[in-house]
Amino acid sequence: MTMIALHEMIPGFGPSADISYDRLDHELLVRAYKFSDVAHAGQVRHSGEPYVSHCIEVARILADLQLDTTTVVSGLLHDIVEDTAITIEDVAREFGSEIAQIVDGLTKIANLPLSSREERQVENYRKLLLSIAKDARVILIKLADRLHNMRTLDYLEPEKQRRVAQETRDLYAPLAHRFGMAKVRWELEDLAFKHLEPDAYKTLAKLVAAKRGEREQLIAQMREPLEKRLTDAGIADVDVTGRPKHLWSIYKKMQQRDRPYEDIYDLLAIRVIVPNVLECYHALGVIHDGWTPVQERIKDYIAQPKSNGYQSLHTTVFGPGRQLFEIQIRTRDMHRTADFGIAAHWLYKESSRSADDLDRQLAWFRQVLELQLDAETPGEFLEFLKLDLYQDEIFVFTPTGDVIQLPKGATPLDFAFSVHTQVGAHCAGAKVNGRIAPLSRELKNSETIEILTNPNAKPSRDWLSHVRTGRARHKIRQMLRLEERSSAMRLGREIIERELRRRRLPKIDDHGLQPIAKLLKLKDATHLIASVGAGDVHVLQLLKALHPDLETAEPAEKQSTLERIVDRVRGTGKGIRIQGADGLLVRYSQCCQPVPGDQVVGYVTRGRGVSIHRGDCPNLLLLAHEPERRLDIDWREMAGERFIVRLAMEGTDRRGLYADVAAAVSATGTDIKSLELKTTDGRVTGSAMVEVENLAHLERIMKAARRVKGIAAVSRREKITAEE
């Protein structure tokens, strides 16, 4: 079958310039097209075109990437199971198990009992990652699919345009980067830019177009003498060209540097392509001999390739008229890999070197898959994914000279966890270039890092504000959860056993608690015990479930020796005068944690003196059935006295929020006993334990916390109990 015949049989499947489709199996392609055309018959896109036109365009993008027949055929069939009555079994019967497996990997999960669109989306991401781990061609087809959808995004409703464009910017463009597919990434980024910031896009596009002639003239002034110098130096078969800067790349630099378009100096970019690696370094020497380089902008990505396989020499020099030019130097193989990334491996996939490169690029996915297994919420999984789709990288060294690759902005903690989980877990400090450095310090290229460990050191929650990698963040959270769960388990068992003893009820084991856990909609007995320890389930709920006829009032019982000692040590509360009584033991209730300045009420407990509550304490409602046990309290502040108060916080997540809250509270002269912030779907909830002198001091703390950007609400946190 000739090329013309193929074009006639598959409308719109003509090759791009300088691309040959002769290596593809034309007969199989036509058969796949006819199968897809019949299956999608009657379906149309928002543009009004037959749906099969989308399948053809996806296949054409894949063919232009010079991918194999299996991949291109899978592109023609990529939506056939998701959008038609065709099954995976049908595809396997017609085209074999390899193509069926790829198509299955591209098919979204349907009919899942999930509570939100985000959960469904995350499950589809999980499936996609698992499919990529089995066959990397899945991501190539997915990116081609997304690219064509972005090219035709104008036909969708504005709200859906923005949603698809945001997902493209957040996920698919970075994925293209991670697999080294620069051309696909750039087009995805520019198309997302067009729909997310349309005004900025139009303005910048006009500026670039207006300056195009001037820019091309300046590049020509540099390109011609550069090509002559390289040729005169004996570098044969050299290709010197100007290279375009993409709109999103320009816009990002304008934002990052807070500079106008005219001041972005590396818009003038030149690429030098030479036959081999030796000539790359030769060309770099020739360029630096002829033009003055900017020292801090010389980068060797040949000796230290990026994690996506990218290799090139970068330098920036002062050209004609003292104009700055960014120059990339690479071989033709490097150039192809830079443009096509992982797709390049299928052109010469029999090569052992190519297979090794492919395996290295897939290593990142194995790590993500490892992390996502432990993600407890959709938001947490997406956070892992997005954190690890970083684009800018640095290279640092271990004391023995091994190279560690990290994202820009990484800290010694990221380094520690990248070396080994246990090194991170027991990190007690760090040395950077032989000098002690804080764990929050941002690392720079070529620095040597040494981690100081201590077997007794443990991760703290504030570490989360100092890490940039998904691996480090995941491991820290995992360890904190284990520690918190262990503590909650111990405390929960103590609370349950104590209450059973106090109420003279029989002991109960975990097996006996299992039905109670199910009744309270918890996973199992251990989850129930931990929930009691964490305060999420009150022990009274558990006891009432075990013994429905149980009285809620606290039984009278003789104080234990320990309780008598504790009460004796506590003594009468300082500054507290009880009207109508004297010499009673006083304790401050932990459910509402009153402080001097609060309106308070005393409540006579059975055997433990008088408990002091805030007047608005919700637990007073539970105690209202015995009003005779209430006492009027006169509380006068005493110098030097301190009180612990729980605060609840809510807000919107952002980088550095934890550190800013801690700093704001500390600035009020407050001792922070604990601070915990949790993020779910971009929302932050948390609590703090602070030591205060009086109500005025407490109000200053709350006011300071509310001023922190991202914190929407701060309030005192009560616990509903029946302990009186």
C-alpha cells in the first residue's frame, strides 16, 4: 500500500514535513481506522466534526513523533472502550493483547462509588500511573490525546475550558517535561496560558510579534560570526540556528523577575548542533574564546543529565551591542531526545543504551506508585504527584562524592530522605560545605551535604514546612501518623480501662469492641481505641453502646491514692474564692480550659473537689440536671500563674503557613506547647496548645494568628465530656 493510498483510506492522516510513515504497517493502520470509524459512528465532537477525526489526529501526532505501529494503532483506538459499546476483549480479539492492554490503560474508570469528582479523578490518575509502569507508551498516547483536545478547546464552554486548561498546566505539561517531551510540553503550556490568562496572553503575543523582526535581525548578527568561528576551528557539520522562546516561558520569567518584556534578556536564544560529545566541549571553548560568558549561567547537562534524560551545554554570552545571548550546544541524538524525550526510545528501541535510559526515566513512576499506596486522601495523593513533577533541578554531593539530584528549593531534609529513609528519620542536623547549617536552608548547585544523625531524633511537624520533595513529605507524615496513632492507642486503652474500673464494669478485649466499632462506623477495634485516645469518640459513647442502660452521671467512688496525692499537690486554685464554702480542693476543667478574665462557674464533683468551668462551657448543659452542685466563683488573677488553652484553626493551605503561624504566636510572648496543621483538598484545619496568663493575653494570641495570610478562623476548642 502506497503513501497516497494510506492518506486516502485515513482522511487527514498525511505526514508533517520531513516525516516518513513508510516504516509503519499501513494495512494494520487502515484496519484500526475502519474499526474505530464504525464504533464511533454517529458521534460528533463539540466542533461538529465526526468523533473519529479526533482519533485520527491523535494517531497523526504519534506518527509524527516517529513512534511504532502498535502505539499509532492504539492512538486510533484510544477512546473506543470508554465511549462505545466495544469491550477490551473485542480489541484483544481484533488487534492482540499488547494493543488491548494499552487501550485499557487509557480507559477511565467508570461506575465507581466515589463521593466526589476529585476522588474519581484521583482514581483515574492512579490507574494511569499503573498503566504507564507496565507500558510507557500509555503516557505518550495520553499526551497526544490531551494535546489535540487543547488545540480544539475553543469549542467547549468557558468553565470547562478553564478546568481542562488548569489540569493541563498542573499535570500534563509537567508530565511531558518529566518524560523529556519538550515540544509537547511547550505547546501544552502555551495553550493553557491562552485559556487561563487570556488578556496577558493576547498582550504578550502582540509584543512578541511586534519585536519578531528586530529579534531575528539580532540573532542573525550573532549566528553568522558564530557559525564562521566554529567552522574555522575545525568543527565540521555544525548547525547554528535561532530558537524560539515560548510565550508561557517568557511570561513566567517576567513574573518571577518582575521585569517588563523588553528586559527579559534571554529571549535571544541560539542552538548549536555538532556531531559528537567531544565537539560539544570544543564548541563551548570556541564560543567563550570569542565572546565573554556570564559565569553563573554556564551549565553542563552532558556530564550531569537532568532526570528526564535531557543533555546539553548551556552558556550565556555578551554578543553584538553587549546584547545577552543564551546558547545551547548538543549533539543530534541529544537534540532529538530533548524534543521528543521518551518517544525517541522507540525509534531505536533495540539499543541497549536506549533501554537503560528508558528504565531510568520510569524510575520516577515507581517511586510515585510507592508513595500513592499510602495516601489517605485524594488531596494528599495529588500533592505527592504535583510535588514530584518539579521542573527545575539542582545537583548536590554526598561527602563521598556521589551526586544527588533534587528539586530547586530543596533543603538538607530532602537530601537526608533521598539518601535513605532512616537517615531522614533520625536527622539531627546538617553540614553544608563543612559548616553547620539549619535544616530549612535552601541548597544550591554543587554543594556538599553531610547529615548528622542521632538515634533518638524524630521527625517533627514543622519539618513539613521545610521539605520540597514528595518522598520526604510522605515519609515525615507517615512517621508522624504512626507516632500519633501509637500515642492515641495507649491513651485510648488507659481511658477505657479507667472508666470501666470506675464504673465497676467488666473488662472488654478488642474482639468485644469490634461490634461497637461497626456501630460507630469505624474500621475496627483499634480504630475505635485510637479515636477515644484522640478525642474523636468520647468514652461515654462507647460505654453507652456496651451498656445501653448505663447512667451518664459519674458514680460515687472512693478516691484512689494517686488521685488524693494529685489533688493535694494541686491544692486550692490561686486567687479563687468560692462563695459560701472554703477549703475545698479546686481544679481547672480541661474541657473548656478557663483562664483569668473568663466568666466562670464552679461545679462540685464527687470526690475531687470543685471543677472550674467557663460560663459558656457546653458541658454545663450535660451537668444541668443537678443545679445544686453549681457554685458562684470569684476568680482574681495572680502574678506568675500560667494556663494551657487549646485553639482551633481553619484556613487555606500555602507554603510556609506553619512557620508563619508559629512565628506570629511566638511574637506575642507565648510559649507554644504544640501546633498541628492538616491539609485536605487545599483547606487547612489544625489546633494549637498555648500557655497564657489571662484572657487579654489569649485574645492577643488569637488576633495575631488571624492576621496570618491563609488563616481564616481561630477559636477556643472545647471538648464534650461527661467526666464530672
